[in-house]
Amino acid sequence: MAKILDVVAANDAIALHASGESITKQTIANLLDPVKGTTFASLCSVTPVKTAAAFKDFDIRKVSVSNVQLFNNLKEYTDVYVNAVKRSSGSEEFVKSDTWFHHTDCFPVVEHNTTGKHYLWAIFNHADSMYIMDGVEMTKAQVAEYLTPSEAKKLLEPSKTVYNAANDIEHDVIVRTIGLDNVVWVRAVGLMVSK
């Protein structure tokens, strides 16, 4: 698959992220208003990389352009995540654990249960990511040198599946919640919204 990101695009995304503007819950609700159920979307996010304490003064950013599934106007009883995990694992026994967030009236925007911060909730199909420090691309191996050993291992040896110990099942459903303040742009239903 061709690389989606290059250093220029990644640095442009970092500059847009630093602008102080933010995509809001209402922006996402307006974008997805015509969606009844599922839609495929692209999104760009910029997130700071949490380094080991010895490297806390180093500013490494992960820039990702991702292909995701977003959901809107769902029936109240629909649990997208549970249904996807059951399909992926082949088990009807999956029971979802309590989460630190709840879905808002705009389903793909979730709210932290204690802080009230908003996040974009999506099922991720594919992501093209790049790491940038001081405007320069870094390899995963270079980034790993700034991480704790356990985080370095996760970065260098990512698992292709998720093991859910509570239900003793393995599946490939990747759901991520990205702070709306880290989302640079979202493209869906032929439209694009950005910071």
C-alpha cells in the first residue's frame, strides 16, 4: 500500500494542531447528520508520544491518517462494539466491561465520565503513521529509544489481535478514542471538517 503521509504533510498537520483551534462535538454531529448507521471516513490526528521520564523534555509527535468507521443515528439497543467483537471472535459470549466514557447524543463523540473531555470513538481499519521530532521524521526504532521498555516493545512488536482476558476471547476489532483536541481533520460523506 502506498504511503499516505510524507514529512511535509505531517509537519503541516502538526502546525494545524498547534493552532489552538479544536473540532467540536457539534462539528462532528453536523458532518454526520445524514449518516444512518455506518460510514467510512478518513481522519488525521496528531498526538504527543509519552516518553520515558529521562526524555520528558523531548517533543515527539505521532501523526496518523486513518481509515475508520463512524456511526450515527443508531437504534438505542445497538452496541456496535459488542456486535463487531462477536463477529470477529466467533463467540456470542462476549460481555463488554464498564468503560471510562459514555457515548453522547452524537454517538461517535464520547465523553470522559469524570473530566467531561470529548473524544472521537471509531473502529479503525487502517492507519498510516509517522513520528516527527523537530520537523524530522523518526523511525519506530529511533522513537523506541525514548520510551520505557514496555512501551518500546508495544511499538516495535504490535499485536495484530486483541486478547480479552475477561471473556477469554481473541478478536481483531480496533476501537480507539482520540481526544477531539488531537483530531486535525475528518473527511466523511464527501465533506471535510478541520481545525
